[in-house]
Amino acid sequence: MIPQFLTERVMRERLAELGHRPEFGCELLGFEQDGEGVTAQIATLTGAETIRVRWLIGADGGRSFVRHALGIGFPGKTLGVRAIVADVTMTGLSRELWHHFAKGDMQRQISACPLAGTDLFQLQGPVPLEGDIDLSAEGLTTLLAARTGRNDLLVHDVSWASAFHMNARLADSYRVGRVFLVGDAAHIHPPTGGQGLNTSVQDAYNLGWKLGAVQAGAPDSLLDSYEEERRPVARAMLGLATGLLDAMKRGEMRRGRDVHQLDIGYPASSLALEVPKSRRILLAGDRAPDAQVRGAAGQARRLFDLFKGPHWTLLASEGSAVTPRSGLHIHALRERGELTDELGQFHAAYGLAPGDCVLVRPDGYIGAIMSASESGALEAYLAKVGLSNTAHG
């Protein structure tokens, strides 16, 4: 329900806090790569320039120039549905509800969703496959009247609008050398289920922490796990969104837990390690759940607050033999320890056996679960992700 421009604002503000800002009005004209980096030609508002970078990330949408330049296939299909989406100011509808008219009628249905944190509504609805669509305030007011039978719904201003054909496509690969694809450049799909922005942000975070780790000394092979983990997620998401589109055509679309993305995991990832393997509530690769614990002074603490940030987190039910190092936060959960499981929430969520420890990745997924006696295996894993004793980050 949060409009994309507010999400982008949060990201820009955070970037500014870190001393950076995006550069608008630039166009990628071409690039070449070698074993050490990428040389890119950029058109800017003040003229052309050439930049040299270690990696190049194509986050340039469904018509991705980067994907085309790499020659990566984008197979899939056009779904035979054309639709409009428009962010508008309008009167005549309550902002307390998401309004849906002529549900299930692919010629007449239209919806108006109030966008949180703004005075805008987002209009969505199918339109004919061919022909021009009037996306002005007057045109959208006329469309609403025709589809709802009401003349009191007035669009006063259009901040953004588009008519688009729905597709479901997935890039054949997410990486060629030092160039990567994220977001719509790697996968496009119908908007049913609201999966696009979340999936794309997760692509970026997954790749981002791995690039940071390689910069800090992790082996370059860590970057291979990006496509390994994220492409299957996109494949499943395309199936989900397409299925929801079919249900919408029948007027039967229901948004349940499967669209929340809280059950996504990477159990088959090369980064998922369990030593020894045993029957547990959680598996390596699962999303690490939250739990309320107590600090040494009795204050309430949340695991999600401990995980927040670009670091790794090691939770141990007993003392850990792992040497503290940059990029790794170690917390012991035991009676009279730094943290206590006074409410039993940690045990209920994680079910660790005495002596087990769990290693949580920067993106909130479980990297490894192992016995504290397996310190050698844990050290090898930490070195694999750039957290060896000599690592700096």
C-alpha cells in the first residue's frame, strides 16, 4: 500500500546519511569488461564521460540496455492483458477502503487503492490491447464514470500514469563476468500479488552484501551464489503472479500468506550449512525468525534489532569458541548471560540443542547451524564469506 516513490525517498535519504547521492539525467551508452573491472561510457547532462568500476549492476528495468548488451536471453510470454496504472488525486471515494468495481469483468473492472502516506489513489484496470488510452485527468474521470456508473468520481490531477502489456519473462542468467542483473532487468511479471518491488529489493540486498564481502576480502566465488539463490525465487514468483492474474480474470483472486514473501528461503544454496545434520525446527537457508529476549540488565531485546545492519550475527546457546572479528556480532544466550531466553521465545522459534549455534547472514537468512564443537567447520565457513581472522570490513 506504500507508493514506490516513498520507498525510493527512504533509500535516497539513507544514501545521503552515508555521504552519497544518485546522479540523475545519465544514460549508459556502452561498456566493456575485463578481468579487473568494467569500463562504461556515460552520457551526462554536461557531456559524455568514461568511468572505470569494479562491477556494473544492470537495474535498468524490463527493457534493460545492460541485458541486451550482454546478449542474455529473456524468454517468457506476453499474457494477453493490457492495463493502466495511474497515481492520481481524486474525490468521491473514502480513503479507508480499497475500492474495486466490476470485479472479474476484464472489460469493465477498475480499482482505486488509497496510497498510504499520501493524498493519492492508485487506479488500476484492464484496457483494450490496441489503441490510445487517454491518461489525462479528464480521460481517467470519463473512464471511471463508464466503468462504475458514477458521475461523482472526479480525477483532479495525475502525478504518474502508464498503459502497459503484461508479460512474464525470466533472464537466462543474472551474471556475465563482472556485470549483474537485478530487479525488472532480470524478471518481469504481472503486478498481481504486489510482488515486484519486494522481489527486486531482495535481489539488490542479496547481491549487495555479497559485493561488500568480496570488497572486504571474501573470494569472488561468493558472487556465484547470487544467481543460485535469487533466480529460483523469481521463477516461483512469476508462477505465483501469473496464477493470481488468471484468478483475477475469474474474479477469484485472494492474497494470502504466499504473497507475503516471509517463507522464501535458500535451503539448497551452497551457503546453507548444517553440521551435523539433524531434525530441527529451522534449516540453514531459512529466514531467521524474530524473538524477544532479555538483556543482562533485564531490558527487552528483539533479535531483529540484533540482526539489523550489514553484519553477520552468531547466536550461541553456550559460549562460542569463535574469535570475535570485524563484521561478526556474537551473542550468547544462556542463564545469567549477555542475553537470556526468559520468555522461551528463542527456544520455541529456533529449537537449538544444547551447544548449537546459528549464524545469521546480513540479509536475515540463516547461513549455518552447527554444534559448538564444530569450530573448524564454522571457521571454514566464515572464511568462505570473508570473515576470517584476518578479514577487515
